[in-house]
Amino acid sequence: MAENQKLKIAIQKSGRLAEGSTELLRRCGIRFNNGHGKLKSEAADFPLEIYFLRDDDIPNHVADGVADIGIVGENVLAESPREEVDVIEKLGFGRCRLSLAVPKGFAYSSLHDLDGKRIATSYPGVLGEFLASNGINAEIHEISGSVEIAPSIGLADAVCDLVSSGSTLFSNGLREVETVMQSQAVLIARPRLNDEVNSILEKLLFRIRSVMAARQNKYILLNAPEEKAAEIAAILPGMRSPTMMPLADAGWVSIHSVIEEHDFWEVVDSLKRAGAEGILVLSIDQMIR
Ligand code: PRT
Ligand code: ZN
């Protein structure tokens, strides 16, 4: 029986989280066929069943036990919170924010300008809480799609919608004025999975964390004159200390290390100033700590 146990994951069938979810599993070494119209697939080399669903249904199906875990936006969870679902990892993709926006001609200076106004949104729950906690009394119009056109057809004075680049708001003559919440894709799970399923989840989580650590880091290789090596090594923290190897050219060494992506350009500038040459920067597939 233990051998037959599988972990069931629900991911978005198509849409903005579909590619990120598939790519994350692929980087975890999990291959599966997600051909058109498929509801379900089995991984070739990992005890995992993959269900392809609409994002809005994922928290319910995890809560009900159709799936054990799922990948969904924090915005979806915030709108319909489920006690039976735990967030176990933030996944760093599908980033967006839920924002309030007003037509360009609207003289907006503070949230109080929205008092008594009509706001169109697909997130009445999150917006309602935000307005209440800020003491704003506005009328919420729930609409399920194309929220951005509501002001121009006279349905609302303002909107509250998801934004990533901002181009949808801009091309509809709207201006973003407040952030209601930040969101990204997260891994959710039903608490109290049985021991076998839980140990498969632990294995998957270990791989996911290695992939995420790798994404935040780069592998850097460079050449340096021997007399500059100590100064350069001090700029490169690495996982322990940098690796240093002599080059065939006397008086030169090759230095290898891992650096964090967010301070990448600053580190490269300091390295160049310190005399580094032939700098190569590589992506890392997995990083096992
Ligand atoms: O069919 P299904 O129900 O599964 O999909 P869906 O249409 O409900 O969702 P989908 O695929 O649009 O989004 C899935 C998830 O992706 C959302 O729940 C968010 O967590 C996340 N996400 C990230 C976004 C965006 N970025 C985003 N920009 N979801 C929607 N948008 C929309 C937004 O609503 C607006 O219409 O994109 C437009 C704005 O984009 P910009 O770049 O013009 O600002
Ligand atoms: Zn949806």
C-alpha cells in the first residue's frame, strides 16, 4: 500500500500561474504530460498526480481532499479564506498587487476621497475589509471581469483590481492610487496529511526550496592577479568562502563563488574596481543547503 500512495497537487490549467507552476515542478525534476483538455496527469518519476483546474477552485479542492496541495495566488486565498488550508511556502512568481485606481480626471488626494463613491471589483471581501479598517464608507460593486472598463461605462467611480505592469490601468485612463494587498503564488496544503503522503510532500518541498534558493543566487567565476586575490575574496561571501585556483599563467588565480542576485551589479562593480577580469556569471539550477 505504501508504494501506491501519491501526493496530489492542483495547479492552474491555463492562465497566469500555469506556466510558472509547470516550470517549478519541471525544475524539481518532475516530468508530466499536460496536453490539451487534460484534467489529470501522472508524473513519470515522482509519486505525484497533477490536477489541472481553474485557480478559483484550487483552495476548495485542497480543503475537500480532491488534492492534497495546490498552487494559487495569495489574492484568491485572501478573498475566500479557508480554515482547512495552510500556506506552506511562498513561491516568488505570479507577483501582482490588488490596487485602487481612479480615472485620470478624479482629484484624488487621500482615501477619504472615496467616501460615498462606487468602486467596482472582483475582490469585494478584501476590499470591504480594507475600506472598513480605514474608516471609508463606499459602495462596492462586484463584477467578475473587465473591471477596468467600469468607470468609462458609468458603472463605478473607481476600481479595485489586480495590477502587474500597470498597462491595463493606463490604457483605460486610470491611475493607481493605493495598494490594498501584495500577492504572489503560494503552495497550500491540507493540514494532517497521512504519514506517507506527508513524506512525499517533504521530499517535494526540499526540492522546491532548492530551486527557489538557486533562483536568488548566481554562480560567479573570475580571474584576478594573485596580489589582489585576498581583496577580491573579501567582496565575495559565497556559501562558505570562495574557491581559489591557480591559473596556468603564473601570478594569476581563478576565483569561484555564489552571490545573491539582488546585490549582483554592486558586487560586480566592486570586483572590477578591485582588479577582477574575465568575469562570468551563471544561473544555478538547484542549490542544496
Ligand atoms: O481561468 P482561471 O479562473 O484559472 O484564471 P483567471 O482568469 O481567474 O486568472 P488569471 O490567469 O488571470 O490569474 C491567475 C492569478 O495570477 C491571479 O489570481 C493572480 O494571483 C496572478 N496574477 C499576477 C494576475 C496578474 N498578475 C494580473 N496582472 N492576475 C491577473 N492580472 C490581470 C489583472 O486582473 C488585469 O486585468 O492582468 C491585468 C493587469 O495587468 P497589467 O500588467 O496590465 O497591470
Ligand atoms: Zn479564476
